[in-house]
Amino acid sequence: MNRRIWLPAILAPLAVAVLGQEGFRGAAVTGTPYSAEEVSENVQTLADGTHITHKSTVKMYRDSEGRTRTERFMAAPGANAADGPVIVEISDPVAHVHYTLSTADKTAHKRALAPLESRRALNAVGAPPPPAPSRRETADAEGPKITSEKLGSDTMQGLLVEGTRHTTTWPAGSTMGNDRPITQVNETWMSPDLKIVVLSKHMDPRSGEHTQRLVNVSRAEPDPSLFQPPADYAVTEENGEVFRH
């Protein structure tokens, strides 16, 4: 497939989707540089015991000023991810700019990064009200039962991490229409120092097991050149602002 045909179509949604990644939430995290690889694995088990496994890797960087960079492969449907071009996202809270880079055609899309004051105003005026506080354990005749528990502390990749597990169980006869209980488990291990998730697990009998873990973590300052488009890239100025979430 011609990469230039489908690449522009994925750039726009990717720019929105990447806002959910570490380094794009609220104020920038400063003073704690790192680089790492985030390895994602999804394993789905079919009724006959067949396992379907998908793996992907994202490279992540953050400098002491809070600039972030993520590198990921984007493949056309049915293609190997390694065959797709690398999409690079750079967020620079110092210069208040956000870049989306395509290594396939050496282009960069530049947008303004909204200042923190604008984001606060947007949250105060235009954002929907926050959800009601959840109870530690809830249940009713038809809805799910939700429990939360602290898993204590551990050490992963040389980092102190704190774990939390959320378990959601839909009893038989719930609003989902299931005739047997369905249990979904979400487990998260967070580094309080770096303010990033080091390991997360999502287990659901309907979709399988999804795991994301950081590997090859380094606390060294990344190369400053990683947070700027290369000199030979064509930079296009885009209208509008990118809001951190």
C-alpha cells in the first residue's frame, strides 16, 4: 500500500489520541528526566484454546524541562507494524508548541500548545462536570460490583512503584445479559518519583489480557535534539491549539 495514501488520514486522530499519553496531562513534569520503551502485548484466547498475540513498542523520552517525545510505528490494516512509518510526537511546554513528525516523508506539523491558564479556564467553563466520587465497593441487583485495593510497594526497572487493583464483576443476570459472572481486573503500578505508569494489566475474558510495561528505563538527560524537528524536515504551521488533558 502506498504510505502517502493512508498516512495523512492517521495523523489527525493520532494527534488527539497521543494527548492521553504521559507528558500530555496537565502541567509539565519537570526535574525528572527519563527515557524508556513501553512494550504493549495483547493476548486473546479463543474458545478452542488458540492464542492471538499482538505486540508493539513505543519509545518515550522526557527532559528536565518537561519536554516529551514519543516514537511509534503506524501500520496499514493487515500490515506488520514494523513496515509502517514512524510517527513522532513532541510536546514542548517551554516553547508552547506541539509537533507531529512523519519520518516517511520528512514532514512536521506544528501547533500551539495552549498555556496552562487557558486549560484551567476551559475546564472551569466548557468541561463537563467531574464524575461523582466512586465508593470503594458498590453493587446492585443488575449492575457491576466494583472493588479497589492497594497492592503495596515494589521495585521495577530500578524504580519504586506503588500498585492498585480495581476489580469489576458483573453478576449473572446483569444488564449485560450474561448468564454467568464476568470479572474484569485492572492493575496499575505507578512510580511516584517519575509520575509515570511502569506496569499496567487489563484482564477481561471478553477481550483477553492487555499488558503495558516500561523497559530499558534510563534516568539520564535525553539528547536535546530529540525535542526539535530535524533541520531537513518541512514544517507546516497548523491552526488551533493543542490542549493538555
